[in-house]
Amino acid sequence: MKSWRSLESSGQAREFTVLGIDPGSLVTGYGLIHRVQPALECLDFGCVRLPPEHSLTLRLEQIYDKLSEIVAAFKPDRMAVETIFHSRSARSALIMGHVRGVVLLVAAKAGLEIFEYTPLEIKLSVVGTGAASKKQVQFMVSRILSISGKLPLDASDALAVALCHVNKCARGHYSGVSRVGASGMWAALGVNGEKSAKGGL
């Protein structure tokens, strides 16, 4: 994980709102979590779905516009983004790099702190194992945040990124979590969901 600004400024603040992003060129997931220690509130979640027939340029513009709307509406303090771990091809990596660039630009233009986490860090933090499937991540995210109803996989991935950041702040440091099991880990932190949310803007 790395922060693009000083961790001292607000990285370990007791109250903050974090926007988690799971970037994708066709579907970009987002999720907002408000933390007032020790409670968590899921403010909103959803997906920016883009028509595959649109050019990459147009899709990037749509991602920028939608995420800018979300930032303006909820005014988060920071953004947590999943890093690029691996890609099937050089072309896929290049496209993902463009998407991430747009996502980071939204944060920079809004003056948000930017934190990045690897897929391994996120899965360890939320589920307790780096080998967790998307369905397992989805289940734990729903349980931790008391979300009822449908939670799209891309949105649950984005909320998982946000939860990873919350977890590291709650622990008071930014290293990896021990493999104690997610339910036990969150209980030990005294963090519990306060309110369910409905996805989509």
C-alpha cells in the first residue's frame, strides 16, 4: 500500500469518509464508507457500466464524469484504489493504466488523499485469506456492512478496498493483517456495521 500524501495528515483520523474504487474499462465499481470509530456506515455503492461499443476515449470520459458526480455528492476525504496486480496482456495492462489514470485524476482534482492496495492486501484484510474468491469477498462485505439485498461483485470489490483502508486505520498502522479470520478480526477491532445502504446513484 502507498499513500500519495502524508499519512500524518488524516490517514489515521477517527472520522472520515473513504471512496473505494475497483477500476475497470467496462465496469468500474465504487463504494463509500463513513467511519466514526468504532462504527461504520455504508453510504452508497454501485457500478459505472460502460457500453463496449463505445471508444476507449468516450468510456474514460464517462468514468471521469460519473466519479466526479459521486465525489461532489458525498464529499469523501480520501480515495482507496486497487492496484494493478497482473494482466492477461500488455494491451489490457495499458487500458487499465488509462482507467486508473482517470480515477486518480478525479481524486487529485477534488483534493482527496489517495491510498493504493494490492488485491492480496484487500482479501487478507476483509476475508482473512489472500486466496479468497470474489463471492467470499462479497459475502464478508455484506456481513460487515450489514448490507441487505443485491450487491454487485464489482461494487463489493470496491467496498472491500474501502474496508481494507478502514481496517488499516483502525489498527493504527499500515502493514498487513494477521490471518485470524475476518469475523474475529473485525470483532476484535470493535468495528461493526451501523446501517445498510442501497446501491446506485
